[in-house]
Amino acid sequence: MSEVRVNKISPRSGTTVTLGDNGDTITIPSGVTLDASNATTTLPANVVTTTGSQTLTNKIIGSSQLTGALPALDGSALTGIPDTIAPTRHSIRPSLNLDFANSKELDPRITFTRASNATYYDGYTSVKAEENLIYPSIPTSPGYSVVNSTLTTNNTTSPDGTTTATLMTASSGTGIIPYIEVSNSNSTSTVVFTHSIFAKAGTHNYVQLNINSQASFFANFDLSTGSVGTTGGGVTTSITDVGNSWYRISMTFTSDGHPNAPHVRLSLQNSSSDTRFQTWNPAGTETVYLWGGQSEIRDSLTAYTPTTSSPITKYQPALQTAGNNVARFDHNPITGESLGLLIEESRTNLLTYSEAFNNAIWSKNNLSLTTNTIIAPDGTLTGTKLFKNNTTPNANLVTNYTTTLSTFTGSFYAKAGEFDTVQFTLFNSTDSHLTRATVNLNDGTLSSTIEGTVNTVNVGNGWWRITATTKQAPTVTNNYIYIYPKESSAYQGDGYSGVYIWGTQLEQGSFPTSYIKTTGSQVTRSADDCEMLNIDQDDWLKQGAGTLYGEFSKPYVGQENGNTRFPSAFALTNDQFDTNVIRFYVEQDTTPGIVANITVDGVSYNGDYVIANGTAVADTYYKTAIAYERNNVDSSGDGIGNTTDTSAEIPFINRLRIFKRVRYQGNGNYGTIKKLSYYPIKLTKNEVIDLTEE
């Protein structure tokens, strides 16, 4: 082994000295102190340590730079290594651990009330939203069996405005039945099917839906009058005018399990009173137009879902309703992520018919609608199709409401149909105050936004919740909500093409809250009230010292109605007025941040921003912690620690509040909390920082 002994290596300024080659080990003997206090760079990438005491003076070392065996961890800093780089581990477990996101239940010691129903997503309940077991859905050959007739595809304009409708022409003959037949490839016994197809009279008016294997299941339809003729037993039928002489006809029945039960036939008949599959003598000139066949395993007809080479079945998350005094553990409807315990302030839906758009409170200008035609976000068949009658640009659904609210938010759910764009407007006709945006229903993107705040939230299977908040207060009562269905490129209307809508809401406030259904009068959702009382008698709490940790988000941060408020996320307190409290709150001024605060008899201590002033963002989860004992308080947010408070007093504690501050009587108290923990000791500053960055 080579050995060089020198007292000093002093290279020329600006030059580099290299010790060893790549792969070499440079050993520092026992008892030697490596003093890099005057260096401006960090230590080498790999610093090997062994058990025992080694001193590294005034250097910050990342945990990734340390390899080899480390001293035993007891919650304190490593011997000889600055406190800033100690890999902290919590020395004890929390004595209270409210893991709402994972447990999805309330600790039995929590008192929770809400004097009304309320909606949320539970993360697992879904419903069958769309289904078409027939493919292709547009009659064609091959695909359909064609008997005593011919099919000519792409023959005329279909209900959606495209030239994709099929012409069916009868063959001439004596004692025959012109028909087409298609299978939905499902022969499950005792299943309820609904078969449907769009039909339009050509030179012939009478068609019949019937089932291959079940003699009683048939229904005749008159395409000249839009009426149902003779039907067999055990079926229910419908015929709906969809414009331009097109009708959608349907038949619902319960299969007997026969292999041919799913085989549905459409036949040309001699009259609307024919028996099932009755023969007759067509001349060969009889024609009808067909488009959009559909077969669903359900007892009701839903919106048409086109198919080509395979069947389609789609599911969507279902908005749930929690009963009185039942806590809501909300979830992202798309990802299923558990968002934790949802707490909301009281709100009222000021629109008296939130789903019944055929009610007189809603005016239709150059529009028509079909109610109960698509599965809505709550899983019920209550979605409405809104479509234009003509090419007039100004086609809208509108309602007028009276309010003197200072700030209000409107919302509704929408899904693309043949049109893929919708415009949402809040308008005051007296002072021309306007909040408006155009929404692309394919991806939820916004364009042409005017004033206010407009947002979209994806709730599954093409549905978006669209919300708009007015920029300033209306001062008069001539207020309107407009919904405009449109194509991305034009306002063309054909009496069929449109969008789907559901669940409108108008509420006082600077942000939307969960959907409140109305059926004839305004409905108020009561505030969620969540707290743990008499905790001074519980073993988990230690008076005078502890650490409080929480992970939470708020749907809105900022001034409400021009007022700065300080809504608490969670708090340890002993009164109803926050004069003795240990808490986190969002300072909702023009530059909102999250503050860790201790107040004793109205005197505030440790009023530090754990999330810097101006950086708090709505619907963002923050991890916060405050560790306290008398004259020693540390706090942290998302892994960033604050200066230690060395002068704080600590209040007596007897209750735990979650998103509750009585001073404002519930206003501004809202949010979602994933986790809330309490440690019965003051954790070190390093531990608090580590706790909020895990």
C-alpha cells in the first residue's frame, strides 16, 4: 500500500485536487476529526459510518448520503450529527388516531349530528348506466338476418342528423312476412329485456316487434299516427316522437330462458291489429326506415347507445344519500380515492325543481326535452335530454329567481349527447352583471369565460358537474340561469340532437356544496356538527403537552362576501368562542394561508403560517402538526418547520372540534379531513417536520 504524509496540500486558486481514483476508498483513522466548517460544498456522495461516535462539524448531510450501520435510534439526533439531518422516527404511537380515510367510520366517542339528508360518493357503489347488447345497432346485412326483404344502408337522414338510416323494403309474395332479426347474445333465464328501435314510415306504416321463441310477446306500431296497436300479453310498450316523422318504439318483457328468447324481430305487418308474426301478401313496394336498434337487460328504456362490432355495457359511480345524523366519508368518483370525513355548512337549494325541467319554472326557448331518458349521476333514470328544435342560435333553458344574496353559486350536471358543448350563464338583466362559460363535455375544458369563477368536476361516464359563482353581488331581483346546448362548431338543431342535464342548484356562498334535491320547494341541508366532548376525562389526552396532527382540505379558501374569516380545520379547546384553543385555521383573506395557533384567555401564541400566506389552495390536502408544551411550541406544514415559540402558555382542554367554530355559527366551517392524530407528548421539532412530510 502506498503512503504519502504531508502537512498541507495547497493547490493554485481555481484548480482541482483529486484524491484517489474511481472505486478507491479513502480511510480516516480513528481519532481524526474531519473539519469541513469552511467548505461551501457538501461532503462526498458516500460517507461511510460505523457504530460509535464520529464528529462531522457544521455540515448538512442528506439522509441519502449516509450508508452503513447507524447508531441506535431513540428519537433524538444522531450523536455528533447536526439536528437538521437526523432521520427522525416517532418515539411513541398516537394515543388518539382518527384515520377517517381508511377506517371510514367515526370513533364512538365522537358526537356527530346533521338534521337532514346529504349526498356524497361512497367509493364503491356503481350502477349500470348504458347498455346495448345488439351489434351493430344500425340494421345492416350481415349483422341482421334479413328475410323476405332487403336493406339499403345509409339511405336517408337519421334522427341524429347523419345520413346513416337504413331503408327496409318488403319482397313481394303470398302468405309471407318481411322481417329482420338480430340476437343480443344473452339467454339468461327470467331476465327482463327492453328492446327498442327508431322507425319512420316510408310507403308503409305498420311494424311489429316480436320475440322469436315466445308467442305472447309482440307489439304493433302505427308509424303514421305514432300510436301503439295490438299487443300480446306480458309486454309493456312505448312510442315516442323524436322529430322529422321518426319514432322510437320499444317493448319490455321477461325472458323465459329459451335460447332464442333474446332474438328480437322487426316485421312489416299489414295492419296495427295483426296477431303475432301474421302472414300477408306484400306487393314488394312497401318500405320503412330504421335506425338505432337497442337491447337492454332492464325494465325501462334508456337513451340510445350506438354499437358497431361488439355489445356495450357501461357503469358509472352513483351519488349516494346519507340519512339524518349519518356521517359522510366522501370519495373521488373517478379514482375511488377515499377523501375522508366530509363536513359542510348549512346550505339551501333555492331552485324549487332541481330535476323536473318540464316544470313551469323552467322556460324553453326553441328547445324541447325528454325527461327520464338517461341514468343520472345518482343512479336513477331521471336524466333529461335537452335538444334544439331548429337552427335559431338563441336556444336556451332558463329560470328566473328572486334573490338579494351578496354572493351565490349555481351548478348543474351535464353530459354530451349528439351535441358536445353546453353554455352556462348567471345573468342579472338590470345591471347586466354576467358570469358565463362554455364547457366542452368531452373533457370538461372551459372557454369563453366571462367574470366570476366557473369549474367542472368529472363524476363518471361522461357526466360533469358544472359550477359558476358570481363575481360580485347582484343588487336587484331580476336574475336568470341559462343553459344553452350546442355543438362545438354550430347551433344547428334538428329536433333530436342535444345534451343531457340533471340536478340544478342555486345556493348562497362562494363555492358549491354537495347536491340538494328539490321537488317543489326550497330544501335546506343542515350543517354537519362533529366534536368529541369531555376529553379531559379520557386517558388519551395529556393536559399541558402534546402533539396534534391532521391532514385536511377545504373546497374554498378566500374571502366570503368581502369578509375575512378564520375557519378552523380542527381544534383542541375548552370553550365555544376560541378564546382557549390549540388549532389550525385557514386565514381566508386575499392571500390565504394555513396557521397553527395557540390562544389562552384571548392571548394568541405561535401564530405561524405552516402553509405560507398566499399559498393555500382549495381542494388540496395539507399535512399539518403542532407540538406544544409551556414555552416550547413547534409547528410544521408539509415538511416545513417554523421557528420555535419559547413563550407560549397552554390552555386547559376538554373538547376536540372538527371543522367547527361556533363564533361564526357554522359559516365557513367546511372541508374534508383524512386523518387526525394526537400524541400525549411534545414531539421534537424534527419529528414534527418528519410527521408532516411522510
